[in-house]
Amino acid sequence: MSKQNQGEQEVMTKKKFGIKAKLLLFTLPIIAFAFLLVAFLSYNFAKDKISVKTRELLQASAQSSENKILTWQRDTLRIVDTALETMQNLKMNKEEVLAYEKFFLETNEYFPNGIYIIQDDGNLLDASGWEPDNDQRESDYYKIGLEHSDKLYFGEAYIDALTNGFVVTASRHMDNIAGVGAVANVDINLNTLAEVVKEMKVVGNGDAFILDTANDTILAHKNEKMVGKTAKDAGDSFYKQVASLAKSKKSQVTSLASKDGDYMVSIEPIDDTSWVMVCRGLEKNIYSDVRTLAIILSIVSIVIVIIISLVLTILIRRITNPIKRLTDTIVAVTNGDFTTDIEVKGNDEVTVMASNTREFLQVMRNALASIAKVSDNIDMQAKDSTQIAKTLHESASGQSEAMTSLRGNLDELIESIAVIAENATKLATVVADTSDAGERAMNNMAETMKAADDGRQNMKSVTVSMSEIQSGMSDLEKSITNVGGAAVKINEITATIREIAEETNLLSLNASIEAARAGEVGRGFAVVATQIKSLAETSAEAADQISNLIDSVNDLINETVEQSHQSVGQITAGVERVYEASDQFNNIFDGITQTNSIIQDIIQQIHDANDVAANMAAVTEEQSASAEVIGNTALNVQELTDIVTGNSADVEKDSENLTNMADSLEKQISAFKI
């Protein structure tokens, strides 16, 4: 394939991705993205606004229904509270209370069974005639009433067996009903809750229900089939989620999933009860208008993008036509045809570019003609340089081989001298280390001799001390024996004191007897006799204690005497060993003295060898340094020779390359038409 055909093919390929296509590919996605972004932001903005308004409406609906229930609750309980206050303030007896209760039987649609009272002593005051089988003080509503004395409080709701509807018992403790504290109760039906729930209109075609958080039971629901079911048995996890959130007793609006879809839910606790009002609306119904708006915005955006695309295509085509003609000229120049010309028409940026390109073509024609002449001159000079470079390279190669051989011989000489220097240095180091070790050994021997002399003197002192200890132990043995004799004498004296105490005791006994015979006159003498008797008993006890202590001391003295006998024998044996050790120490001291003399002679000989080794090491180190200087010089010469060789080879290659480049340049220039 020719160069011109190849260029035309490239142009055709580039046309597929020309400026027009690039502009369209660049601008259209941006415009489309901008419109879609606007549609998306509009959708989200509208959705957020509707979400906020819906939450407010749900909460308002729940609060409105809660207020209705609270109003009904307060109105109903106000009637009962008024009746209970009347019973207590008028101090009615049982008959009057029962008569007063009859006024409320079947008179109020919310508590048709009236009021019944459980007194703290267990009596039941109920005008309806109800007689329970068990003690009502064990009931839940009685216990709840005990905890609330300020107002009636609702317990858990339950299904009444007669009406099959939900009923809740309100209870309150009164201080004085018929003279006794009591819990007043009233059973209130919850039909009103169902009416309130059914009347509610919730946003998004939603509904509402009331849940008792005490047992998670649905008290009221638009779907009557759900009434009475627990959140667990409702058949939808939605109710479990509501029951879990309602435990917090806080007003809240949130989104929860169910089998019908996602619900927006408002949970409002009802004051003074365990109930919560729940309003919910399906989000797909709430946001249906927003989704329709999003679809309309998307369609409008697509139509606008298509219109803009058509307008852009027409504008870009008009703008790119001059550029296309300029591109065709540039392609021809790229293929080597500098004979072509460019039409300059108009006054925009493209016209300026065409005019400059035209001038560039004229400059390139002149430059190519000059390059052709210079190329011929370069070719001739390159051939001459190649011949000179070959001659220089051959000379440098021979010199490099000779320097390599010289360098090998010098390396062997340097290695030999280095080995000698290293061995001489090691010898000097070993001798020096040996000399230092000898000095330390001589110093240690001097210290050892001094320590041996001190030890000999100390052994003499030990011998004298051991003799003194032996004499002292003999004196101690005698002293301990004397102490034992003294203890025996103390024991005899203690026995005498004991006998005197016994005789004194007998005398005090006789004195007491005589004082008793003397009657009133001898009473003072009897006191003295008693004191004498006490003193005698105390003396006898002290004598016994002293005797026991003396016996213990005698035992210790006997043990000490026995141990002192053993110690004297051990000390005598020790004295004999000390005499033997003293003789051996004298012999050791004589041997150390002789060893010291021998070591001093060895140290002197080591000093002489150290001087010889140091001189030898110094001489070999000087020879090694000189050899290294010679080797480095030879290495530098060899390196310079190698550099010259390499440079000459590079020059030869560069000359050959220059010749080839000159030939190539001539061929390339011949391809241009000028």
C-alpha cells in the first residue's frame, strides 16, 4: 500500500471521530445529564416537601383523635369521680352507698353496670347484685386502685363475656367509703374508640387503629376482624414493629414496612392510659403524584435534549466545514505534497489559522531545499570520519591489552606484599597483646603475694582468737553451772515461802473462827483475818509460779550446759584445723613467691620480641603502601586506555550512523514535492 493511500485511509478513519462528532458526544451527554439532574432534584424536592407535609398531617390526625378520646375519657371519669367524692364527703353508710349506686345502673351508655366498691376489709358494695366467687382484693383492678388515690386509672382492656366487646376497668382508692378505705371501680366499654377510628380520614387512603401496649392488643381498628388480636397474631410484621416502638411512650413519626408496602406511620400515646393512637398511610399512594411529576419531567427533558441535539448538529456543521477543508490540506502536506495551496476566505479564527498554515508551507519548501544540500555535505564528511576512527580504535586496543598484562603482574605483587604485611601486623599485635597480658599477670601476682602475706598474718590472728574463744567457752561453762546452783537455792527459798503461806492461811482461818465467836466485837478482826488469808493465798500462788519458772530455768540451764560442752569440743577441733590451715598457707606463700620471679623473666623476653615484631610490621606496611600506589597508577593508565578505546569505537559507530542518517535524510527529502 502506498504512503498516500495509507494517509487517505487514516483521514477516513479520523472522519468518523471528527470535531463535529466530538462536540456532539461532549455536549449532548452534559445537556442530557443537566436536564435529568434537574428532574431528579425536582422529584426529590417535591418528595421531601410532601413527606414533611404528610408527616405533619398524620401527626395532626393522630393528635386530633387522641384529643377526642381524652375528652371522652375525662367526661366519663369526671362523672364517676364526682359520685365517689359525694359518697366520701357525705360519709354515707353501706345502705346509702348501695342506694346511691343504683342511680348509675343502666343510666350511662359508657358504664351501664354502674359503680362497684371493694372495701379494704373484703366487703363488696355492688348495687347490681353481682356476687363473685373469690376475694376481689386479689384482682388486678383492686391492686391498680391501691396505687392511685388521686384519680381513676385504666387497667388492661379485656373482652366482656356478655357483650363480646372491649371493656376497661377504671379504679381509684378512696380513704372513707362507708367508714372503711375502699377501691372504687367502674367497667367502661370502648365502643367510642371504634367510632373514633372509623371516622378518621388519613392521608394516602390510610387508616388508623388503637393498640394497648400493656398486652400488645388491638383495641380498635377500621377492619373489625383485627380487633382483639395481638400484634404477634395480626399476620403482619408491621404490627410487631409498631408495638416495639410504642413501648417508648413517645410521640413519633416514622416509616415501617408491611406486606402491603411501606407505610408512613404516626404513633401518639394517649395520656393516663397504656394505649397509643396509630395513623398510617401507604407511601406508594402518598407519592403517586410525585412519581407522575417525575415521569412528565423526564419526557419533557428528553424532548428538549432531542431539539437541542438537532440545533447543535446544524451549527456545528456550519462551523466545521472550513476546518474540514484545512484538514484535507494538512493531510496532503503530511503525505509529503508541499505543492498544494490553501484557500483563505473570511475573518474568523479558522481564517487566521489557514493564513498561517499557508505561510508555513512556503517556509517548509525553502527549508527542505536547504536540507537537501546540507545532507550531501554531511554524507561526504561522515565517510572520512569513519576511516580515521577505525585506525584510532586499533591503536587504542593494542595499548589496552599491554596495560592489562602489566596490571595483572602488579596485582600479584601487591597481594604478596599485603599478605606479608598482614602477617607481620598480626604477629606484632599478638606479641603486644601477650606483653599486655604479661604485665597484667605480673600485677596480679604482686596483688596475690600481698593478699597471701595478709592472709598469713590473718591466720596468725585467727589462731590467737580461737585460743581466746576456747578459754572463754570454758569460763562460760563454769558460769552457767553457778547459775544452776543459784536456781536450786531460789527453789528452796520458794518452798519455804509456800510453807509460810500455808501456816498463815491456817492462822487466818483460826482468826476468823475466833472473830465469829466474839460476835460484833470481833467483826473488825474478822476483816483483817480475811485479808491475811487472801495474802497467804496470793503468796502461795506466787511461790508456785516462781517454782515453775525456776524449773523452766533449770531445764534451760541444763540444755545450755550440754550445748556448751558440745561447743567447747567443736571449738577445740576448730583450733586444731586452724593450726593446720596456717601451716598450709605458709607453704602456698612460698610457692607464689617463686612463681612471681619466673613471670618477671618471661615478661622481659616478651618485651624484646614485641620490639622486633613492631619494626617488621612497619617495614612491610611501607612496602605495601608503595605497591598500592604503583598499582593505582597502572589502573589509571589502563582506565584511560580503555576510555580512549571506547571513545574511538564510539566515534567509528557515530561516523557510520552519521553516514546512514545522511543517506536516510537524502531519501526522505526526495519524497517531498517542492
